[in-house]
Amino acid sequence: MESVRCLILGGGPAGFTAAIYASRANLSPVLYEGIQPGGQLTTTTIVENFPGFPGGVDANNLMDQMREQAKSFGADVRSGVATAVDLSGRPFKVVIDGEKEIAADALIIATGATARYLGLPSEEKYKGAGVSACATCDGFFYRKRTVAVVGGGDTACEEAIYLASLAKKVYMIVRRDVLRASKAMQEKVFATENIEILWNCNTQEVLGDGFGVTGARLVRKDGTVFDIDIDGFFLAIGHHPNSELFAPWVETDAAGYIVTEGKSARTRVAGVFAAGDVQDPTYRQAITAAASGCVAARDAEKFLLEI
């Protein structure tokens, strides 16, 4: 069994930022990138809202730079997925890929969250080419264009209102005859002139020309099938935090997000910290994930100095 001072699980903005800070604090961090190296950010194309890149930056290039920066300070970045953990006592035990065992004095969980998709082959085909799960990330590309938002909750309404400030027209595809969103959010949607709600509808297929999204094929509850012309297709049906592995030990909320103490990254298990989308049900941005990675590394440093 390998022993390490600081183990980081997750290779997104939170994980790599934690690795940068932990390396500079001489914690000799080992980071496993997980099932999606680079995190959710790599499902988009150009990131327009990350500070320091006035012309935008390719998402994969941004994550490559974060990875290289972490490695340049001495972080040991590895491929692999945590498949089992035991947080009942220190050192914490983590199994990678069902084989390799790691004992860690401090653990930073930065495993992120996974956007919920409809599961359509056509949706998968056009991910990053018109299909997105983040209006804040990708909405800028659809100025004066027509888009659709799938969902009827608060998140879907927020995304639709945001997109309506940029796009020419926004369709909301709602599978019921009512919105699940709060009354205040519903009123904002109804008051936004360029939002049209398509009630009792499910998406049958995302349409495209091989290069990008051109429309969507919808089916109503009565069986009627019809197409809409759109340039962008946004999913707003929730995210799933990748926290199941840790839930027996750390506290999670009703949706599965890891609960941290106040403004810190501390979980209820001393020496275990959480950063990024796995503990953030609200903002879910690359910059906030990176900031929380900094917090987690600083908290881990303080913890290791005191034990």
C-alpha cells in the first residue's frame, strides 16, 4: 500500500487548483484525474468567461495548462478512478481502479458533478456542437439566435431567462402542463416576451446537419410529432454530484452534494475536504470550482500542520 500526505480525487478546475496550492505548500500531492480528465469543462468548446483570456480559451487547452502548472510545482498527476474508500479512520484508505491501494493523511474530494442528459444518441452526437448543459458557459455563442431549454424547474427558468437576454427566441420544452419552478421564477418567465413554452412535450431527437444543431423533434402527450428550428439545445434537468462513494462517511444534502462547514472545505470527517461541483449545487462554474480548490488545499495544509 502506497502512503501519501495529500490525495486529491478529480482532475477538473477544483482538483488541479488544489494540486497547485498543495504542491506549493510542500504537501507532495498525488492527484487521480478520474473518469473525465479535465472535468465537465471539457464537454464545451471555447470558455469565454474564465479570467485572463480576453479572446476566450479552448476548454481542453485550459485544462491542459492547469494540469501542466500543477505538475510543474511537483504534483504527481495520475490516470485512474477511485473505486472504493474507507474514511472511518486515518490514514484514509482509497482503492484506485479496483487494484491499487492508497493511504492518505488528508483527502480532497473534487470529483465534480455530472449534468443529467436525456440519453438520446443525437444529443450525444452534438454535445459541444449545439448541445450544452450550461447556459452561462455557452449562451454567448447564441446571441440573436434561437435556442431551446429542456426542463421546468427553477434552474430551467433561470437558464431560459438568461438566454432570453442574448438570444432572439427561447423555447422551453416542458414535459408537463405546469412549471415546477417557484412562483416568482414562473412570473419572470411568463413576463419575458421572447420565451415560448412548449407544454406537454418530450424531445424525440436533436436534429443537425452533421456539424451542429439545426432543430429538435418533439412529441406531445397526445402523440403529435413536430419539429422546431433551433441553433442551440440546452439541458436544464439537473446535475448529479459524484459523491456516492463518500456518502457513507461525509454528510450530503438531499440531492447528494457534500456538505462543507461554512466557508471552508471541511467535511464532517476531520482531514477530508470537498471542493468544486461535488459540493456546489448553486454556481457550478469553472472559476468558483478553482477557487474552492484553493480553499481545500489551504484547509488541508492547516490540518496537516496541526496533526
